[in-house]
Amino acid sequence: MKILIVGGGMGGTILANNLARRLSTELRSGKARITMLSASDKHMYQPGLLYLAVGRMTPDELYRDQRSLLEPGIDFHVDPAEEFRLDKNEVRTKGGKVYGYDVMVVATGSRAMPEEIPGLAENSEMFYTEESAVKMFRSLQKFQGGKVVIAMGVPHKCPMAPLEIAFMLHDYFRNRGILDKTKIHYTYPIGRVHSLENVAKWAAPEFDRLGISYETLFNMKEVDGAKKIVRSEEGTETDYDLLITIPAHRGMEVIEKNGMGNRGWIPTHRHKLNMEGRENVFVIGDTTNIPISKAGSTAHFEAEALGENIAAMVKMGMPVREYDGKVFCFIETGNDRATYASFDYLNPPDPKVPTRAIHWFKLAYNKLYWASARGLL
Amino acid sequence: MANRKIVDARGSFCPGPLMELIAAMKAAQIGDELEILSTDKGSANDIPEWIRKVKHEHLETTEENGVWHVLVKKAK
Ligand SMILES: Cc1cc2nc3c(=O)[nH]c(=O)nc-3n(C[C@H](O)[C@H](O)[C@H](O)COP(=O)(O)OP(=O)(O)OC[C@H]3O[C@@H](n4cnc5c(N)ncnc54)[C@H](O)[C@@H]3O)c2cc1C
């Protein structure tokens, strides 16, 4: 069976390694083949961008050589997919090669789209790419006090990042001794400070305690850089000295161009993870349209379920389990404390009081991630 | 005729039905109808509240076997 994985990020890498282990015998005998196509020879640990933006990590710490993360039996090519010929079970790449498959998995991720909000790209700081996170840190270092507004678009990957950046900025300004001259104003698109009700219930009093003001039902419409005002779809506006944003995301352009999903989100079965209408095309990670968090942990749990299923398809012709919607997210609540939220389609999360131990565990995970990508954790 | 699109946000704790709707609105055309399916009772209030604020149209809300169906129309 020819297995083609398109995308070498969190989802694609964890899946490829999971499969290579489960199918080691079949890979050796030639009964199975795993090919991965990606857009880069580097693998970025994206959660590290949050730390980069506040000067607690450097860019080199975010990367590993993609090939070094993959099991030896995986055939890896840096050659992005350009044309998906789903009816012919083949993919044409930018390099002009054509790869056939029996089973394909798409895990091409998502991207922030600041250009969709007038004035946003030119007038705000962001941290969802290496370049923007370094630029944000430079602006923070120059900042001497004033009003910092945090605003975000929907959907965005990493649902915890809005809260985390608010708490981390608070501690950053405190450490620099300019907290008394700085006002942090947090905005959020729905009627509470976080999408998870239990997290919102915990975070709002935490904001009150730290003196972070907040405004809900705020969806960015436009940014007036001359007047330093951000306006919302809801008809309100707020002024800022420094605007920090997480723009709304789309899936990759290649998905849209191939007509595989509006705005790059591929219609995906929430339990079986196959692309709607296709039995041999599966989708994991940010690019699904499943209504759960676009997070690395989602990609991870989906990859584990799918790895088990594809291996079973090779060995006995059918899948063996369903994905239950599991997500697990750490929540950094400042420089030295953290908590977490764990939930699935049926069970809501119940975050506990933040502790130092969980923060240390998150710091450890920042390193352990590489073992996780290799499929060892 | 306007398109009707189903936004299946059942079992969505995060980002949740309203966030799913806000995202789906971006992909919809003016005049399209969106039917949000939600297992969260709060959706029956917070979706119409947001729709009113941003001046789209709330057409109806019904409940069937613990699933809320909120029908809205993109007005602008
Ligand atoms: C600042 C920040 C903080 C975050 N914090 C957390 C966190 O604490 N916890 C958490 O769980 N998640 C976090 N995330 C989210 C997490 O990084 C993503 O949800 C996760 O990486 C999604 O995995 P993925 O495999 O879908 O996509 P990605 O990991 O983005 O990988 C996509 C891959 O597809 C490749 N690709 C793109 N186009 C093509 C093409 N045409 N052909 C072939 N390959 C292609 C890319 O090169 C890349 O290798 C954070 C993200 C950011 C930006």
C-alpha cells in the first residue's frame, strides 16, 4: 500500500513516525511505502514563537532538521504539492513530479491572514511567524508605557495563545518595571474572555486581579493607524499605543486552489477523519473543518488515531478506531505558573488552579516536543 | 435562491458554536443562510445576541433531542 503524507508539520510528522513503527515489517517487505511531501526541510516548534515574542527563546531553538525527526523508512521530499488529482489518486508537486497513492493524508496546516483586515498588517505586532515574533519583541523592547490592546480574528490556531500572551505581557512589563505606566486591554470575539467556559470563568477574575481590562464581543473590522484606533464589527472601537494581534486564519492556498475546501478548510468526518466523499483521503491537524481547537495536541491525537487505522487497513483491510475529539492544551498564566485544559467531543474541560509544577512541565515539553514528533512520547 | 449551509458545531467546546459561526460567516455570501447545530444550550442566546449586534438576521431557533438549530442569514 502506497501511503502519501502531504505536510511535514506536527500532524504529518507524528503520523509518519507512528506508521513507520507500526508497519516496520511491511516497510521492509515492500508491502507498504510511506512518502512525505513538505514545503520545508526544517520543522518549526510553533508554540516557541510565543516565548520568542517576549525574549524568552531565540529563533534557533525553534527548529530541527525535518529529516532528523523521521524514522529511516520514510521517503521524504521537500517538494510542495501543487495539484491534487483526487480522481486519479495522484498529486503533482511544484517540482513537476507526480506521486500516486492508495491512501493520502493531508496535513498542510493553516496560516494567519492579517491582510484581510484593513490596516492590520501595517499597524500591529504579531507572533505567528518567526519574522513577526522577532519584530514584536523589538517593539516591546522600545515600548516605554501606554495602552497595549490585544485583539484577534476567528478562526485562529492555538486557542490558548490569546490568554497566554496577555499574561506573559503582564509579566514582561512588570519585569521591565513599566507595568505602572502600562495598561493592557484584552479583547475577545465572543461574549466571554475565552471560548472554553470554564477557562473564561477562571481567567476573568485573574485579569481583574492583575489589572488587565477586557472587552468581549469584539471582532476586528479595521485598524486606523493614523488615529491609532481599532474598530469592531460590533460597532465599538478602542484606542491603542501598541496593538498585538492574532489575525484570522485560513488553510493553505493550495487547498483552496484545488477546490478541496472553502478558505482552505477541508470537510472532514469528525470520527473517521476522511475527507467527506473520499474513502482514501484523510485529513488531520489545522486544515480540517472539524469544530475543535486548531492545536498541535489535536493534530497529535488525530495522528495517533489515524496511524492505528491506516496500519490496520494495511494489515487487515479495515480501520479499528474512531477519533473522539481529544484535545489537551497547556495554558501559561505568566512567567512561572501554568494550568491545562483537557477535553473531547463529550466532556468539557475543568482547568485547575495554575501551579509552578505545570509551568515547569510545559517548559520541559518545549524540549520534549522533539521526542513527541519522533513518535516516542 | 440563497444557499443554506449547515455549520455542525455539536460537541464543540473550543472554539465553540459562536466562534464556528463567526468563521463560517467569513466564508458565506450575502443572502446565504447558515444553520448552526449546537449541543450547548447557551448558543440559543449568545448566537442571536451576536447576530443582532453585527446586524445580520436571526431567522429562528429550534431544539430537537438536545441539539439546538439556530438559523441565521448573512445580511451584509
Ligand atoms: C504562537 C503559537 C503558539 C502555539 N502554541 C501551541 C500550544 O501551546 N499547544 C498546541 O497544542 N498547539 C500550539 N500551537 C498550534 C500548533 O502549532 C498547530 O496547531 C500545529 O502545528 C498544527 O499542525 P499541522 O500538522 O496541522 O500543521 P503544521 O504543523 O503547521 O504543518 C504544516 C506542514 O505542511 C507543510 N506544507 C504547507 N504547504 C504544503 C504543500 N503545498 N505541500 C506539502 N507540504 C506543505 C508545511 O511545510 C508544514 O510542514 C501554536 C501555534 C502558534 C503559531
